Amino acid sequence: MDFDLMITSLPKLLSAAVITLKLLSASLIIGLFIGFLFAVLRLNKNPFINKFAYGYSYLFRGTPLLVQIFIIYYGLGQIEWLRSTFLWVILKEPYWCAIIAFALNTGAYTSEILRSAFQTIKPGIIEAGKSLGISSKIILYKIQIPVAIRQSLPAYGNEIILMMKGTSLASTVTLMDITGVAKHIVSTTYKPLEVFLLAGGIYLFMTFIIHNLIKYLEKKYSFQ
């Protein structure tokens, strides 16, 4: 075991962890908005809107994240008319392509998590609000959304952890995240055990932090 290599590699991997966290946070923020939008659409009684939202969820949950990254990064670049649009400024950058793929993927899972949480709300709560003359919008923002967030925290916590580990696929499109830097170090030292043990330890520590943060939020916002 080459401990000297592990010591010299640690600062490089910790610097790369900043890229991983940026990818994760941007993807989760965008994905949360996408997930909420499609969760609402999934609950819509219009069959066309409902099926459209279900199709999005089914597509991104039913295909591998790696394939989605490759389609967005490599595939969209083959569409010539796209290169002449303003979108090419974004799509030519691997960083933004990775964020788009991650956001669309986590948005699909988040939409199902939120949809299930909304459906756990008892109809009597909503009816009670309406009987008091409270508008549907206020019921949504003051009652349904807070309750849904509390109900979805455990499942969404798991989704955050899965997405954090999924960011390792960003290295396949040349991004130097934790996994990308680890692969680069291995290619020059030919010592994968030490480097990937260290990288795995960083991922494990990040998982530990996220897990305990979610547990704290669950306890803080749980119903008494």
C-alpha cells in the first residue's frame, strides 16, 4: 500500500470534490423545480397532460443515466441546425451537458417522490380548508406543499445520495470531478487500489454528511 501516493493525491481529490458538489447542487436545484412541475402535471385529471408527465418520468427512470449523458453530450452535437442556435453555447460544454442530464434524471425521480407524497395527503384536510373559505392556491402553498415535503424527505434523501454517486459519470465526458481526477492519477501511477480507496472514502464521507442532514431535517419537521 503506497501511503505516500495517498497523501499526495488527497489534496487533488478534495479539490475535485468541489466540482462534484457543484454538479450535485446545480442538478438538484434544477431537478427539484422540474420534479415539482411534473408532479403537479401527474396529478392533473387531464389524460393528455397526465400521460405526458408520465412519459417523461418513464423515459428518464427507465434508461441508464450514462446513456442520457452520452445522448446529450455526443448525440445532440450531431444535429447541425442545433449548432447554429444559441443553445450550442451551452450544449458544447461538458459541464452544462452533465448538469442537464443529471437534472432531467433526478427531476424524473423527484416527480414520482413528490407525486406519491401529495397522494398521501388525506382529502379531508383539503376539504376542511375549502370549507373555511381558503382558496385552492393557499391550500396548495400552505398545506399541501409543506406536508408533501415532510412526507418525501426520506425518499428524497436517498435520491440525493444516488445522484451524488451518479455524478461520478461526469468523468466520462472529460469533467475532472473526484472520479475523473482519480482516473487521471491512476493513468500516471498505475496504482488504482490506493487512489480509488481514497476516492471512495471521500464519497462515503459525503454520503455520511447527507444522510445525517436528512435525518436531522426529518426529526425537525416530523409531525408531533
